[in-house]
Amino acid sequence: MTGTPNGQGGLVNGGTWTDVPGLSHVAVTYRTWSMYEQFIAQQSYPGVNARAYIKYRQSTNINSTMKLVYGSKTYWIRGVDNYDQGNESLLLYLEELQATGGTH
């Protein structure tokens, strides 16, 4: 990703997004939150409305400057957690990126 950061996890004028080597096509378990889980998650990450679990990758730093494309939807990664500190799975806190004027 190249460009000038906008302070909200993105880039001014969209920037130029690029695939991260080794992360272009990985297995992911995608889940939405229950209303309670979403309320609790939004205490730390306002706006999150989904989560994803991926295999832990020691050599790749996944962080909140990245986004995830799942099917036809694009999500900002708002937080990353080494699930149970076991170095087996990463929990990604996701916020759906919606175009201006989107209805869902």
C-alpha cells in the first residue's frame, strides 16, 4: 500500500493497494457478531461488525493499515489479536467498507 495516510486506517485519495505476498489467497473463517459480542467488541474497536480467523503467520505482520476482501465485500482491519496467545490463529476485528451512499 502506498500513499499518504488519512489517520483512519486508509489513504488520502484511496492510495494504491497491493496484495501482501503469501496472503493473497488464504483460508479464513468469517463470522458476524451477535449483538452482545458486537457491543463488547465496539468498546475497543468502534464500528466493527464482523470478525475473521486466519492461521497465524510469524513472518507476516498483519495490522490495522490493511484491509481484507472476502467475497464481494471489503473490510478495514481495525484490530488483530493472537487468539489465546497460542500462535495458531489470528482474530481480525473487521469493519465493512461501504461506498458513500451505501444502504447496507
